[in-house]
Amino acid sequence: MRDSAAYTKRLQRLIPVGLIAIDGAVMFLAAFLAAGALPVQDFAQYWSAAHLVRQNPYSFQLAAEFERSRGVLAHHPLALKNPPWAIPFILPIGLFSYRVAFALWDVFSIGVLIIGMHSIWKELKLPASAAPILLTLVFGPTIILLILGQWTILLFLGITIFLIAAERHRDWLAGASLLLVLGKPHVALLFLIALALWIVHTRRWTIVLSGLLALLTASLVVQLINPHIFAQFWARTMQVVNETESYPNLGGMLFLVSGVHALALIPQIAGLIWVAFYWKHHRHNWSWWEHGTLVILCSVVCSYYSYPYDEILALPALLIAYANGNRRLFLLVFAITDLGYITYISGIAGHFGFGYMFLWWTALGWLLTYVVSQRRKGNFIRAYQTSA
């Protein structure tokens, strides 16, 4: 009887592992097939950079030659934009062919999103629910992220780890997680400013020390591989700075409509002014769940240089708004905004002549979703803080 009971327990433990393995295999196969069917997109720059790190991962010419030699043909050469300290995180994908690497990256991305959202829900001691998973899977930016194989998934991972670690006072982990955020700092600018103000106010200098150690270690690793990497990155950055492209966000639309490039900076400037006042008002009762997630959402809304896939950073704030707010209003505005993504991804928008700028308004839609649903603001967050 005891042996039978022990066997049953082992079987019960193995079933979830088996189901996860099967799901992972199915997702890998789907992503592998998609990599062959979809046009070559952003992921190619990370994959080629992993191979070209000893030469120059920021070179358009080298990237074009390498991608062409491997049969990975994009509409135009794709060269890395992320800073050198981000490169160690993409080196492993250089061990695989493009399609296998793309499939592994997508499976990893789905896992990070689902586990991250579930962890936030669980961290706040909310009742068991499928809401974190469902919200993630029907979220338009998630689909765009997976289609492109974008780096922003690591930014989401870094922010999620920071939120949990900071509230648990695990400052070494919180600081180290910021290395992922610094791999794409322009999208999280308001978050980084609020973080700096919070660290000074709370004197949690361990986070700074841990973050600097992580940054120096990653930089040293890539510097040893390629001693010229920072000079190459600087040359690449100057090309990006001199671009006058209109990005699919609020600032980009202001530029597109007016023809005045300086107007694209207005949302970013407004965001900087807002976060200063917001911090001043809430600094004595600051909560990364209640206040920090809103700052992260506003970072995306106000960013000068961002794309729709960067909007996955809105997920923590939206999850909290759903859990703690008026769910009918939340679902209504969420569905309307998500409909924009359905219209774009399905090709309906393109059929009527709309290009990539069609989604310029969606970050504002997620912010509106958050705001209109906040009728019971802070209830479970205060309960969480009291129990913690």
C-alpha cells in the first residue's frame, strides 16, 4: 500500500512536468515552422551578432554578408543596436541555426511572459486564477514580440525580477536584474529615473553596487571577446541618433503630422516632468506594485524610440489594474485597444493603406485601460504590504 501511494505521488508530480514538456515541444515546432514561413525580422540581428561578435556585430555590411551566406534574407541588413553589455545574453543563440534559434527564443519568450505574470499574481497573494496567462496570450504586443523575436522579452524579465526582488528586500538580485533593463534603457527611461530617486531616498545602495558589478562583468566579458566593441557601438549609436524616422508612438505621430522632428520629443519631456511630480507626491509611501508599474507603463507611452512590441512592459500594470479595479471597464477598453492589434496583424489595416504607424495610439490605449478601471485602487496592494 505504501509503495502504491508513493508511486501515485510520484506520478502526480511527473504529470505536470510531462504536460509542460509536451507544450514546449509543440510551441517549438510551431515557432520552427513559423521561422521558415515568416519574413526575416528583428531576431536576425541578434543571431548574426552572436556570430560576428569577434569582428563587429554593429556592422551593416558584415551582417548583410553573413545573413546572405546563411540564407537568412531580410528586406534590408539587420545590425545590432543594443549596447555591448547586452551581448552576453545573446551569445548562446549563435550555437544553433537561424530557425532553431528563433524557435528556442520564442519558447523562452512565452515561458518568461507566463511565468513572470503568474509570479506577480502569486506574489501579491491573489486567489488562484487563469487571468495572468490569458491576459498575456491575448495581448496584441505578445503576438508582435513572438513574430519578430524581439529583445524586449529580456527587458520584461529584468523588470519583473526587480519588482519582486525589491519588494522582498533582496537587493543584490534586484540590482543584478537591472543589467537586463540597461540592455534597452530608452524604453524604460522614466522607470530608471524613479528608481534612482527611490534608491537615494531609501539609501538602498546595495542595489547600485550590485547593478554596477553586473554591468562591469558583462562589459568585461564582451570586451575580452572583442577589444574594439565599445568604439563599434559608438559608431552604430551615432547612426541611430541621426535618424529622422517616425516611430509608431505618440511622438512619432506628432512628427509625422507636423513634419517637425523636435515635436517627437514632447511626450518624453512631458513624461520626465510628470515622473518628477509623481515621485514627489508618493515618495513617502512608494510601492513598486502600485506606483512603479504605472511609471513603467508611462515609460512606454512617453518613449521617443519605441515600437508596439515594447508594450509588453505594460503587462504588470494591466494585471494589477484587472485584479484591483473595475473589471468590466477594464475588459471593455482592453478589448478595444487589442482590436487595433487584430486589425493590424490580420492585414486589414494594410488593406486600407495603413502602414506600421497604424499602432501609434495603442500605448495610450493601455494607459486608458489602466486609468478607467481604477475604482478600488490600492486595496490588495496595501493588504500585501501589511502582510509582508
